[in-house]
Amino acid sequence: YKHHLFVCINSRPPGHPKGDCQGKGSPDVVYKLQEEIERRNPFSEVTVNGSTCLGPCQFGPTVVVYPDGVWYGNVTVADVPEIVEQHLVGGKPVERLLLTSILKAQGIPVP
């Protein structure tokens, strides 16, 4: 595949301090990504998989694009067409959704 996307769909018990991506709508993000990819028909180039915990739960839903190594945070269904068009088709990551951009905006040091 040209791109392999992993979307965290992990669930935790209600009230867990880390929260979870599933409770923030990640299953809908998976479905929308699959829908957009199906609409454009690049099945031989792009695949999407749900994943257990990817780590940055407080910034979920989290999406990782490989082999690019690009991590997105706070992804919503509304963000999916932009990710597909700008990143998967155009080759340019969506800056505002990059996990590093989100961390910097919150004053969290990024290695």
C-alpha cells in the first residue's frame, strides 16, 4: 500500500482518567475514511484499520498514516475529506491536525 492508516478505536471504562478514542467518535472516523477511499477507489493504494490504543488518548481520536509516520490528533468526521485530499492524494499533511502542532499549541514540549 502507498498509505496504511491506523485509527484508534480503543475503549476504556467510563470515567477513566485517560479517556478513550472510541468515546470521542473514532469508529465514525474509520467509517468515513473507508467511505472516502471507496468513493475515490484507491483500494490498491490505501487501507484503513481500526487499532487498539495508540497512546495519546487525551488527543484522540488519533490517526496514524504509514509509511509517512504522520500522527494526527483530535480527528473528526469533518476532517476526513481534508486528510484524504490534502495528505493521501496531495502528499501534504494537514498541519492543524498534526499531533505535534496540537501539543505545541498547548505549550507541551515536543521532542
